[in-house]
Amino acid sequence: MKRRVVVTGLGIISPIGNDIDTFWENVKKGTVGIGEITKFDTTDFKVKLAAEVKDFDATKYMDKREARRMELFSQYAVAAAKQAVEDSGLDLEKTDKNRMGVSIGSGVGSLQAMEREHKKLLEKGPGRISPMLVPMMITNMAAGNVAIQFGCKGKCLNIVTACATGTHSIGEAFRYIQYGDADIMLAGGTEASVCPIGVGGFTALTALSTQEDPLRASIPFDKERSGFVMGEGAGVVVLEEYEHAIKRGAKIYGEVAGYGATCDAFHITSPAEDGEGAARAMMLAMEDGNVKPEQVEYINAHGTSTHHNDLFETMAIKKAFGDKAYDLNVNSTKSMVGHMLGAAGAVEFIVCIKSVMEDYIHKTAGFKVKDEELDLNYTPEAVNRKVNYAISNSLGFGGHNGSIMVKKFEV
């Protein structure tokens, strides 16, 4: 028997707010958190914009010594996890830590640590490399640090599937609880790659927008889209087995209804050109939840603002939903927070949870110019609509596809 899995805690660090209330308020306002890069000198760079986290103080969430031993992506994860745990009302003294796990991924870990120590290697030799380089740089340290912070002794995993990392991390955590491997999971994604090699690498790939107008840089599904804008931050949720949550009197935000994961097996950076892989992920999520296409009202799309993604994801939605695709509201949170890479799916999952709670679907900010090839409802203005089921999509380099479905909670 598959066990029911509910969401009991939310935490976020983002370009438009470092707590859930501020973030959601700005989502509803359509606030765009994109601006000029402040973390390094962009004089020699074609790309000038990013969606940076603002006013983040790690010592609000951990002591200074702990903060010094963590790179920014780990700090973001611990901060978001602390918010989520506090929000859940879990009494950690009374919680079986052996049944509490962590599934938090990062797409790239700390590029900054590598940049910094490589510079030392070239200028001062190998003897000057920090002994903390490896434990601060590697991607699993976000999950490890969160587990240490809260004493989680169950499964502790770091799933890395590029831009699908956050969705797969939550989806796999859902599975662990569903099939009895855990009762509670802290799940999500984190990223902090706004640095010279991060921005330079994606620029070389011609994946980033070179627009200098923040309001026309990340414009998913718009005909004038020209690439994605790098974002950063973290999203972490508390997933909990239904009976466990009920027994302790937890407030329940929503239920995880289904999860699908597939591979395009097509190209290292481009989605499959007919959207077949992403379509199967959505269909598997619906099958897992025993939900029909006509029951789904809303899709939070991967929606990166690149030509290929937005076109092929549109094709995937049509393939998965048939004529019902035209009844859906489709939007992209990346229009406000940019592409948060490994954190993107987790933040967009949180948006879906808030949407089913409030029957509210945010607008795709900046969507102005219709593309003749894209004919779905991309939600140019926010709508109040009954949302019983929502699907969040993530598509990662390497052909990784993840879809996770949430539903309005009912006892």
C-alpha cells in the first residue's frame, strides 16, 4: 500500500523574498527580482543581469563559526530548511530522528570555492589550497549540513539532475515516505552560482539572455525571449506521512499526489524536439496519482525563456493533455526569480502548494508578445481559479525530466 504524503512546512530564500510570506506577496504583485549583477565585475561579460538573493544574513539561521564552514549554497539550504522545520511545528525532541531524512540537491555546488582555490593554486602553488575546499565545494554538503543541523539520521541524499534537481529531490523524498522508508523528509534544492565561471560558462553555451532591461530579460513564452537569467536561492519543504502529521496535529498545506521522472535520451542540452520525454513525466505523475488530465487546472512550467524549452515544453503539454491542454493555466515563476537551477523545482513546487491553498495562479511576468508557435494560456494576468490539482515541471540538461503533482488537501 502506498502511504499518503502531505506538506507541513515551507521555507525559502529567493530573489524576491527570504521568507514564505514576503516571497508569496511579491509573487502576487508580479515583482521581478532581476537586476544588475553585484557579486562580481561584469565589465568583460556579455551578460549583465542576474536574479540575486538580497539582504541574506546567514547568522540569522546559524552561528558565525558554522556559517564560515559553509559555502553560500549550503547556507541557503540550511536557512530554508530551518524556516520549514519551524513552520512545520515539529518538536524535534519528540521526533524519531532515525525516521527523518533529507533529500536536498544542488546542481553545481560551490563554483566560488573552486574559483578561489584554483586562483591560489596558480598564484601560490598547491600547498596553499585550503583543506576545506572539497568539503565546502561538493554538492552533497547542503544535504549533509541540513542533516547535521537538525539531527536527521534517516536517508540523506543529494540528487543532481541539473535544472531538474529540486523536483527530483522532492519527488524521491515523496517516494521514500510513500513506501515506508521514512516518516518525515526535508526536501528541496539550493543554488548559488552567480559568479564569473558560472555566468561565463552559461554565456559561452549561449543559454543566457544578454538583455539589459530587467523586465524584458526573463520572459517565458514571449516571442522576444532570448535566453534565461541566472537566479539563486533555496526552497525546502517538510514532507510527512499523513497519519504521522495528523497524530501530532500538524497544519497541512497540501498533498503530494503523484510523481513522474523520465529521460529524453536525446541531447545533452536540448529537450527532445517533440516533447515526448516531458510529456511522459507528466503522464506518469497523473497515473501515479490516479488523476485524469481534465482534473488538472494548472501547470507551473519549467518555462526558462529559451526558444527551445518553451516551444518543446508547450508541445509536451499538448501531448500529455490533448485538447484539455487549452483549458489549463500555464505559467512560469522564472519570469520573476530567473532560473534558480538546482533550486528552481523546489521553489516552483512551493508556488504550486500556495496555489492549491489559495486558488490563485500568478501571472507570467513580462509576457507581452504572443508567439505564433505557442498557443496555450500562459497566464498573462493572475487569475483566481479553483485549483484542485497542479503540476510542476522541471527539465534538466542531460535529458532529465521531472513532474510532480500536488492536490488540495482533504481529510
